[in-house]
Amino acid sequence: MRVKKSVSNWAYYYKCISASVHASELDTEDTDTSPPSPWESQVEFGYQSNTGNSDSQSLNSRFEGSYTSGQHRHTGEIKYYLSEKDGEADKDQLSINLQSDYKISPDYYLYANFKGLNTKYSAYFNDYTFSGGLGYQISNTEKLLLELEVGPGFRYQNPNLDEIDDDDLILPETVQEPIVRTNVNMSWKALDNLTLAGEVTITAGHSNTRVDSEVSVTNNITEEIALKIAQSQEYLDRVPPGLSQTDSVFSINLLFSF
């Protein structure tokens, strides 16, 4: 899930433009108008339990960062986890999610997104999606962030035929197809030290429609350290016979912000 604090820099950018129009008419005391830092980053470590089509435990880590300057926002997320099944390692996976945004008005922005997965233990050697389109900030305040994105893209999936098992949620075919991607991102600061967040991504193509969702609760222990509890689900509308269309992941992580 993308870093949320950096969005306030966009709000600051447009406030500064508005304030400059009236600056010559005002005679006020000096105030601190320095912008927030353009850099935001988070590091997570935690335990993960998978249920559904798999029964395993794993340790996971995540790094997320963003840079916001003027009308530009760049965010990146790297996830790595190692899982064990029946006491033996069965997955060593790296995923990357990169996005660049360009603000074209106080509420609208253009985006370009890349999401990639690389592993030699999963059903896919490579699983990539590219997308670009229009984003709309329904709300962009310190308390509530609500964003909607939609745009066309392209999906490439290269199956690992040697590693496909009966319980893998894939079909043994190489996928190269156009897609439509829709993303809804929400973050609500319910209390000074409690944040509720959710994100839903729908990737629709000829081979499959995939829905990725995550809800999380983050409780700040200090300004830099927080406890994060998250529940995520993956839904596929086309799966091999006999398998569930939904897999879920529950995780408890320590989160460090910089």
C-alpha cells in the first residue's frame, strides 16, 4: 500500500499558490511556511499466516518510500518473503510496485504504474503489469485520503511449468494481453495514533479478472514505530477445477517510519 503522508505535500503545493495571490494584501507576523520533507519511507518486518489454498507460515519484510516535489509524486514498494510448509522452505519471492503521478489540477492527476513479481518457487517465473491513466482525489486532508485510479495497461505472465502443483491458482499458459486497471486507495486517521487504511485493485483481462484487496489498522507506539495488523485477499474469477477462487493473508508487523 502506498505511503499516505506524501500526499499532503501536493496539498501544500496548491495552498502555497493560493496564498501567494493574497500575500501582498496581508500584513501578518512571520510564520513557518516551510514545506514538509519531500521524502517519506517505511520499513516493515513481521509474521504472516496463509489460509485458503495453502497452509503455511512465513516471515516477511517490506520497504516503501515516496518523493513528492511540486506536481510530481513518485512511490515505490519492495516486498520480500520466505515461507515454510511442513518445516521446509517452499517460497522465496520478491515483488516490486512502482508508480509516478503528475498533478494536473487540485483533484486530478495522471499516473503510470508497474507491478512485478519474480520467483523461481512459484507458478510464475515473471508476472508483470503495466498501466497508465487518470487519478482523482475524492478527499485529500490530514484526516482522510481517498483516491480513485483507472486506466488501460498490459499484462505479461510467464508460467513456471516445472513448479506448477495441483494447488496453484494458475493455468499453464503464457499470458500477453491488454488489461484495464482500477484502484481505490483510502486512509483515515481515526485518532492521533490510530490509522485505518484500505486498498482494492481490480485487474481485468481476457485470461482472468483479479481483485487484490487489503485492510489494515496501524497503531503508533511512538512517532517512528507502529504496530500494523493487516488482512489481504486475492480473488481470481478463473481457476483450475476444485480450487478456491480466494486466498487470504493475515499479518502482524512492526512498522518503522522515517
